[in-house]
Amino acid sequence: MKKIEAIIKPFKLDDVKFALQELGIQGLTASEVKGFGRQRGHTELYRGAEYVVDFLPKIKLEIVISDDQVDSVIEAIVGSASTDRIGDGKIFVLPLGESVRIRTGETGESAL
């Protein structure tokens, strides 16, 4: 099993969710987060004063999948989240040792 963590732009959440549903992914967790990467934020004007916005709003998706789904899930996220502009985000793939469904006690991939 693998855990995919994807950081995406907030307005792309529905597109990514739809693409993952098309693959048969049955669950994901989405969190509102803030952060910055290489772009280090940007400057904005408010009532004539310039200020730096260094933490940009993002969405963090967490998806647990079987090993054989990794490539297709990555392709779906990249294809649906990309705007070809700076700040599109990142995808991280982590190994997952165990999963347990609390209600039934199922473990491993059957708990997904």
C-alpha cells in the first residue's frame, strides 16, 4: 500500500476529485493548508500599500491506495491539477505499513 500526498491549488480540487472518482478511488482526505515553494509567495497592493503574501492557500490531498494504482493516480492528479503555471503543487508517494478500518477491524488493503 502507498499513501499519496498531493498539494494542489484550491480551485483544482473538484477537477482532481472527479478524475480520481473516474479511476474508482473511493476515498480521500482534503485539508486546507498554507505554504510556499520556490516562488516564495508574491506581493499584492491593498489600499495603495504593497505587502508580501508569503504563505499561499493550498489544498492537501491524502489518498491511500494499493501499489498497482500508484501510476494511474499520479497521472490523474497531474493531468487534472496542472495549470502550467508556477505553484501547481507537488505529489509525494510514501510507503504505508498498515491500515485498519475502525468499524469492522479489517486490516491491510481490505480496509481501504
